[in-house]
Amino acid sequence: MGRAEYYTDPDQVMVPTGTPHGLTLVGYSLGLDLMVAEDAFVRLEGRTFHGVDAVFNDVHGSTHDNTAITVSTAVRF
């Protein structure tokens, strides 16, 4: 399952960034749900965001992009 997102807050009401365009970004994600046992599930998800301004931080300073890969588990009882 996948999805695309668009978020904009040019007046920086919800998320103050101090950048010229506020928080304006596009995001994409792709997820995979696996049933590994009758009552146990694993979810794999990859997600990436791209901002008009460099609103994300990494080890090299500010950047326009943020990407994450996550794994989660759930057990039903």
C-alpha cells in the first residue's frame, strides 16, 4: 500500500520554520504488511519527504530531504 502527501504552511502557523516558504513539502510512502503467524504481523514501511526549503537536519546541516525505513510488529491476543 502506498500514498502521497502534500503539506503547506506558508504563514508558519502550525510549524514555524523561519524559512522563506514556511513548511511546504511533498511526501511518499510505501508499506508492506506481512502476517508472520496467525496472530502476529510485521509492517515494513519506506517514507520520504522533500521540502521546498531545507527544513530537515542531518549530520551535514540542513537538507531538503528526509527518508526513513521502519519495521514494526503487532501481536493480537
